[in-house]
Amino acid sequence: MVWSTDLSFFIAGRHCFAAGDNDSGQLGVGSDEETISIPTELPIPVDDIISHGGVTIIRSGNTLLACGDNRQRQLFGDFTTPTPLDLPGPVMKFIAGDQNAFVQTDGAWVGRGRYRRDFFIPADLDGRFISGWFPVTDEHAKKLDAQKHGNQAMFFPEPITNTRDITSAENMHQTE
């Protein structure tokens, strides 16, 4: 089970049910109804899930998907259903920040969302939204490396490449 003060995800096998605050579509059930009070099954098989700041990231097989709020450009569209992410390369770690998303690919951290000079290189875009992947400063990379798997962070034993079709029902019962 993954939960916060305003939403919950219940996972059984690869079935995932969501309930709670959904004002940005962050539950991924295909609706932006303010609150989902009855647990509703997500339309895809789920292996791992994190949710933070109105954004939910889902791992289904070798694919990362997102749903929820994109006002800070940390995602890749506005989603009420899980939608595959546009990744910069094979991803070993994903961290959802308050207004940013960070991925580790080929040993280096990159991010997108609200620009902060202490997070990103170059340092001349402070306060703007960035929708492309920017390199992360060495100082911020150390903080990201110190994160533990949990509410905001997802780590993978093998690189996630977003190459597998996870939308079909027959994938629901497959094991990796």
C-alpha cells in the first residue's frame, strides 16, 4: 500500500486500486473528479508506484507512466490516466520533487520542472519552467543520491526504457 494524508493506492499482485484526493487526476483512474471515495482499479498492471505533490509515477513492467498535475512542467502533459513518460535514456532512479522530476540515466542526474539555480546547470533560468531535461548540479546530485526508495523515489534493478506495451489486459497477470 502507498498512501499519504490525502490518497491511497492498494496493490494486490499487479492490480492497483486508488482512492482519495484526485483534483489533478493524480489517481490515474481516468477522471479529474475532486475525490474518489470508492477504491477504483487503475487500467494497467502496476509493479511500483510513488505519489507526491499531485503527481503519480507508476512502473508497469519496463515502462514508467505518469498522471496528475503538470503546472510546473515536471511531467510531460496533463494526465488523468497513466501515460508513458518521455525519458532521456535508460533510467535507474526516478525522484518526484515538489515542482520537479529527476531521473538518473547513464550515471548522471537530469531534471525538469521549475528551474532553481541550486538544482540545475546552467544557472541563468531561475524561476522559469523547463520542459526539457537539464543537467543537475553536483551538489544537488549528492542529495538525490542520498534519497531512499519510498514516497518520492523509485529505484530499479534494471534500467527502465519505456519500450514495452503495458496497455493490454493480458499483461495484467504476467510476472517479470
